[in-house]
Amino acid sequence: MTKYIFVTGGVTSSLGKGIIAASLAKLLQAKGFTVTIQKLDPYINIDPGTMNPYEHGECYVTEDGAETDLDLGHYERFLGTPTSRANNVTTGKIYQTVIEKERRGEYLGKTVQVIPHITDEIRRRIQLLEREGFNIIITEIGGTVGDIESLPYLEAIRQMQRDLGKPNCLVIHLTLIINLKSAGELKTKATQHSVKELQTSGIQPDILVCRTERPIDMDTRRKIAQFCNVEVRAVIEAMDADSIYQVPILMLHERLDSVVISKMSLPDKQEPNLKKWKSFLERIKNPSREVRIGLVGKYNELPDAYKSIYEAFIHAGAVHDCKVVVESVHSEQLERTDVARRLENLDAILVAPGFGDRGIKGKLEAIKYVRENNIPFFGICLGLQCAVVEFARNVLELKGANSTEMNPDAPHPVIHLMDEQKNVVNKGGTMRLGAYECKLKKDSKAIEAYEKKHIRERHRHRYEINSDYIEQLAKKGLKATGVNPESGLVEIMELENHPWFLGVQFHPEYKSTVENPHPLFIAFVKAALDYKVKKSLIHAKEVNVN
Ligand code: GLN
């Protein structure tokens, strides 16, 4: 029978429920269980696809084309198994389903209410994942206990606990132990209150994971256990960590996995196999070299907007025993500075995905600079589109070349709306989304990196490279090296006679995981390392000459 673990949060947001859920899942997976993680978000939007990154950070895309919460990215990066549409549910989706059902008359004249109709739909969505045969489903409830919006979710959990019985359902509450510096001690009152709040919904947490800046001594653990009505061994300390990837090891030391297994009466089959994970941690702890890569984007004050890109660099860096320092380069500020001076200390440039005109000029300037100076370049989605625009304007000398996203009347629409998008009116969930196949050309950097001909990558865009210009671009050296075999859409472009200049229409960052770093990120970091060596040799020569 499938076992259910629910993860709630108390005291404050941003305690890292997603990382705790992913870490526990990793440990259980390492012990031989099949595990998936699901996120329930209490907001009314159907999905975060239409939300501004300032509201929500990155929008993560699954293989099956769902636009989801960025926590799903953590789940995939930790577990190395793909999530799907079913792994992210919002209040918006729940209500939409219930209301559509009501319109079809399926409630047979009944009054439709939060209990039981909304809670039934929440339960159905949680249990949907059972079909895929997982041993354990971990469900993370977004928000903080005490939020009005979370109440139906807590009620659904209460009902499931009652119906499925104790060893089959477990509640982990993530809370904060406040380090009150003036008093010189850890304070547990906020935790007591948040557990009390949870209890008013009829839920007694089984395990408390306590975020803390300082180790929690035995006396404090006993106090928390007593006031919150949990066992002492179920008070788990979660110290701040240097890297999110250390958290599974911290949880292992706190025996979170063992406590969960014993409380759920699961067979404790084997020691967790974390060999690959630990060797990754070793490599990120003591890298022997370093590169600086500029991430050019308009949300650079907001690292969460590019979460998966930052993480993909950590994974790829580990492969080369190299720390990748990602320096954020604000594309709008670039418009007002000397680009060469701003970028000269960098070993490579990545131009980020994005929407709309803001910061485009800076992106184009950055691309011109790295193209002309043989500095490695990686363009993702809008980054590729900008590379095409820059090349069309400055190499093909097509005046006013642009994407029709930026100028609908561009004289040379080198990037234009995809045919399938032309009649689309609704904004939500209507882009070209999810995984599509791509066939790689011989003798390309792409095929060299992937070491195979056919790949599948995830997309999130409405615009594409205009096929009318592909020949002209290729003649001057910017060539399509990856194409969708069915639609013929260009998915990858590369510049000839440049050390590494590659743009992709898809989002490779979504598929990079700890144990399977992405081949393009691996190749790009290598190109940055090579460039750094070359740069220092040239510099040494110059010093000698002088
Ligand atoms: N705005 C561009 C498009 O819709 C690029 C999107 C992206 O970078 N994800 O095609």
C-alpha cells in the first residue's frame, strides 16, 4: 500500500519545506523505496505560468508541459526522476475542476461546499499519484499554517489520516526555533504556537523539523517534544547549511529517515546508498579551479528567477572539479555602461530566457561583444533569439531586424510567432510547453556534448526562428545544428569559427540533476575553463613582451 507523508510549515514562510521534502525523499530513495513529491499551492492562480518572477521566482516546466512551482525543480534535481502535471496542484485548479463538474450537473442538485466537495477534490489529486505505483508519496503544503487559504488542505489531510490510519499517513511540520541573540538562547514559543494552530485543524504532527541557526541541545529538544506532544527522537534539528545539497546528509545524521520508516512501519531494508551524492558533495566542497560566468538577464537582483540555471552550473562545475561563480549582469544596466569593461573579467556569458522588451538592448550588446571577442556564449530561449537578432543586424546587415515580440512591424522579422500560436488568445498554459524531440547535426558542438543524435528537451516559448532567414544566417556562419524532426523548428544554433557560441530554443537547465548534470552545461563550463587558460597565456605573453 502507498504511504503518505505530508509536510506543513509553521512560524514563517521561506523555511525551505521544498528542500526538506526533497532531502527526505532522497534518503528514502537511497534506502530502496520509490518516492515522488507533490506540491499543493494554496493560491487561486491555475498555475504560476502567468505570474511575474518577482511574485514567484522561476516557473519550472515538466516533461508533460505543466508550468509549475520551482520546488518541482528541487524534487527532480534531488531524485533524478521526472515529475509531471500531477505533482503540482493549486487551489485554482481544485476550484476549476469542482466548478466545471457543477456546471455539468454532476453534483445532482446538491449544494457544493468546501467540505466535502473541495476537500474531496484535494484528496483525489493527492491520491492520483498512487496509480503510478510509488511506495511513498510526499505532499508538501505551500504556505504557512494559520493562513486562511491552507485550511481546506489541512482538513483534507485530517480526513486522509482518519481514513487511511496511522502508519499509512505521517505529518512532518517544519518550524523555526528562534535564536534570540539578546537572550543568548533558543526560543521555542513560536514553534509551540504553530503546532497548536495545526492541532486546531485536528492534526497532530508526528515529526517536527526545526530550522535553527544553532545546535538544539537535549533539554530544548525535550521541551519541544513535551509542549508539542511528539517523541523526543521526532524533534529533528535542521541547521542552516552552506549548500542545499548538504541537507540530505544533515537529515541522515538526525536520523529523519529512520524515524519516518519506523513510524510508518516500513521495512528498514538497507543502509542508504548515497555514494554518488556524497562524491558530488566532496567535489563541490573542494574545487581545484574556478570560472566566472556572467548571467545576463533582467531579473538579476532576483536569483530565484533563474533557479535552475544556477543549480545546473553547480552540477556541471562539479564534473570539472570547478567552482562556477555566476556573476549576475543586469541587462538594463548594461545598456548604460561600457560593455567591454563590464564583461572583461568574465570567462563566459549566458544570456537568460525571458519575455518582453525590457533589457533587450543590453543583451544584444553583450552578445556582440562575446561574438567578436571569441568569448564562450550560451543563449537560452530568448538568449538564442537575441543572438539571431544581433547576428542579423550586425553581420547580415539587415537593418531593423528584430523579433516580432519586440517589434510587431520589424522590417526583418528574424524571430516570429509560431504558426500554432497565431490564434491563441488565452495567456495561461498556451505556450509551446514541455518536451519535444530534437535531431542533432553531425560535426556540431551539440552532438559532441550530448554524444547522441536524438535528444528530448523542454520548451516554454511562443516565438521561433523565422525559417526564411535560416539560409542567410547559415551562409555567414550561424547554423542550425538541432532541428525538431516533425515540425522542422530550429532548436539549436551554433556559430562557426568561434570557440563556443551556442543557443538553444529549449530550456536545458530544467533537466540538469545532481547525478545527471546537463551535457550542454558541462560543455559550456569546459569552454569557459579553456577560455580562462587561453586568456591567462595571452596575458603572460603580454607581460613578457613588456
Ligand atoms: N519570449 C520568447 C518567446 O516566447 C522567449 C521565451 C523564453 O525565453 N522562455 O518565444
